[in-house]
Amino acid sequence: MNNLKEQILALQSISGNLEPTEQERDHFLEKTKNYTNHFINTLDSSKTFETKKVNAERLSVNNEKRSIEEVLNIYASEVAETGMKPASGGHLGYIPGGGIYASSLADYLADITNEYAGMYFASPGGVTIENHLIDWMKSIFGFPSTSVGNLTSGGSIANLIALTAARDKHRIKNAIIEKSVIYMSPQVHHCIHKALRIIGLEDVQIRYLELDDNSKIIAEDLKDKIQVDKSNGLNPFVVVASAGTTDTGAIDPLEAIGEIAKANNLWYHIDGAYGGFFVLIDKVKNKFKGLEMADSLVIDPHKGLFLPYGLGAVLVKDKQAVYHSNHYVANYMQDAINEDFPVNPADVSPELTKHFRGLRLWLPLLLHGLEPFQACLEEKLLLTTYFREELKKIGFKLGPEPDLSVSYFWYPSTTDENEFNERLIQEIHKDGEIFLSSTLINGKFVIRMAILSFRTKLETIDRAISMIDRIRKEIEFEMNNNHES
Ligand SMILES: Cc1ncc(COP(=O)(O)O)c(C=O)c1O
């Protein structure tokens, strides 16, 4: 054998380790399945938040081989048992979702087959699945079939794609940037600001709109501010509304804002990352009236459809506006380009090669049908009402009636209220049984509850109530004792 062949074969005997045998695959799968089953089976009895420190050394990469047992052990103690447990129904902070099991099977399939879902030429089936999901969303949210959309890694990138399209549609570049105005609520998610910086619009003028007592944009204020800006020679070009803010879950008056946007030729963007999928519930559907007027809409299946992290979505009515930045023809892609092909995900997103993430929504929808998702969303609305009623019974004050499943509360302590509630959240985190987060509403420190995990059940809320009540009493007891001594 010649020297070159010998060298190749020598390397092959080592590189071949990257393709485990069927027996090894079974072994890896069996161990992983055992661990994940144990993880799910013990979720209810484990903490939702762990203050334990990570042993970073154990997580380091030192180029050495380890057994699957050792790797799973490290994962369990240093990753799954530290910090927040987003898979738990006890996660009532930020915006939870849970992470339905069926998506993990889809990710497994997508990873094994490694479909190239960026271009129709490479994966006609994969891209058809993603396009069907986009069409499905268009029909849910009242977008015309000529709209385009993309399945993104999450809400931030989805918002970025939408705002880029708005920028390009209105040709916001060069000298006009500083004269251009974007209108939004002060409670808009911060990824909107990040997106503006990333797409070169850091210097646009941002007008924060007045909010009513329920933290919703006052539409008249938008009208007034646009008039003032126009008369000052400025260039109003975008208004952002939220279909469920992160802070309080407020749905802005979508229809009224839409009418003002149309009358003034503004790009109308709606961020429905948290709240959008509640449109599937008849009793709250009317709150979303006007959603269909948007030029672009963001919705997040990894929030409102309970998927594991890694799936957001954006819909945009103007295909050319999205294509302006994202559609590209390169010589080395010539085989893959055919005008008769359906829309390629790569033409509506900065990504070319991407994870075949559509499968993680398609497979659960096919395995379960839509009904359990709808039941789950409605269940969350009722659990929110229940939580609030129970909190009231134990002496807490409540923020306004929420539109959806995010709301806030505080304890009206006779001592400094902000200090007391800050202490309360710290102790809640230390305890860890249930996880809640906090925010500031008009300078007031309040505790937020966001009920959106598919695993949050009546029993979870009962546990949350007794934990909050117990911790509140402990703090008061300690304060009284300190005061007396
Ligand atoms: C209303 C809203 N928009 C956008 C985002 C950002 O989404 P992501 O974290 O998926 O990037 C969030 C996240 O909570 C959100 O609540």
C-alpha cells in the first residue's frame, strides 16, 4: 500500500469514532433516556431555582474522552441543578413555556437526518414543512397568503428581521436616519432597542408614548406626537405595538394604533412574542382586533406554544422589503436557485445554514393536534385568575386585571413597601420551590407572575400561594423580632 493510503487509513481508524456503532448508539440513547425520564418524573418534587454555585472546572473542555455516564452526571449536577429550571411548572418568572417533549424527538430526528432547511433545492420536504407552518400562522393571524415569514431562533431575531424590513421599505439610511422617528411604548421589549442598534438605526429618534393605567399605549398620544414631528420636518416611519408586554402582559390598542399608522404611512410592527398565540382562545380573541393590520408581526412558539427554547417566528406582508436585505444570489449557489421554487428560508433571514427548527413545531402539532395547546392556553388564563384571587385572600395587593397571563402583585407592608417586596423576592429565590421574578412599575417594586408553562397546574399554584404566604410571614416575624430586641 502506498504511503498516502496508509496515512488515510490510519486516520480513519481514529476518525471513525465519530460514528458510533449501533450498539454504542443504543447505549448512549438508553442512558440519556433514563436520565431524561428521571428528570421529568422528579420535576414536581425538585426546586425551580437553585442558588448552588456551578463548578466551572467540571464543565471545562480538556480534549479528553469521557463516558456517557460521566457526561450525564456532570450535566445533571452542574447544568440541570443550577440556576432556573425552565422545564418546571414552578417557573412563573420572565416568560416561561416549559418545553414539550415531542419537540425533543423532532430535534433528534432533525439532527440525525441533518436536513438542510435553508433552501428548497436541498430539502424540498423540510422547506415545505417550514413554509406550511408559516402559512398556518398567516391564517391564524389574518395575514394574506402573499406575506412571507421565517422561523427564527427566538423573538429577538424575529423582531430584528421585521425592523430591518421596515428600514428598507422606508429607505432609512444615511442623512435621513437622524430625522426618522420610531414610536413605541416605554414597556416595549428591549430586543427592539438592540435590533435598532444592530441594523444601524441607533441614531433614529425614539418617541415613547404615554400609557394608561393598564400600561397600554394611549393611541391619541401617537397621533399627537406624529403631527408634532411632521410639522418639525421629521420623518415618522415606524410604530411598534405589543400584543402582550413582557412586564405586565398588556395588549396595546392594536386597531386604533393600526388606523393611525395607515393614515400616516407608518410601518406598523406588532411584537406578539409573548401574547400572540392567545388569539387561539375565543374568549380573549377580541383583544387582538387590529393584529391583522400589522405590516409585520412576531410570535414565539417557544413561549405561547410551550416549545423548548429555540423557536420564534416573524410574518411580514411586504416580501420585497424582506428580500432587500436577505435575498442574495451567489455564483456558488447557482444550482439551488430557481424562480419557480417556493420561498427559501434563507431569503427571508440573515441565516443561510440553520437548524431544521420547523420540525420541533410540526411534529408536536401532528402528534397532539391543536386542541391540547388551546386547552393549555385557556387553562393558563384561568390559573392566572385563580392565583390572583388566592393572593388577595392572603392580603396581597394586585396590579390591574391582566389581559392575559402576566400580572403583578405586592405586599402592602407597614414598613417600607419596596424594601419589603424586594426582600420577599430574594427569599423566594433562596427557597427556590417556585420561581417568580420582579419588576418596577412606575418606580414601585412589584413581583411578577407569568403563567405560561404547560406544566403549571392548579396544584403548582396552590404550592406557590402557600410558599409566598409562608415566606411573607417569616419575614414579618423576623422584622418584628428585630424591632423588639
Ligand atoms: C414581548 C417580547 N418580545 C420579545 C422577546 C424576546 O424574545 P426571545 O427571548 O425569544 O429572543 C420577549 C422575551 O421574553 C418578549 O417577552
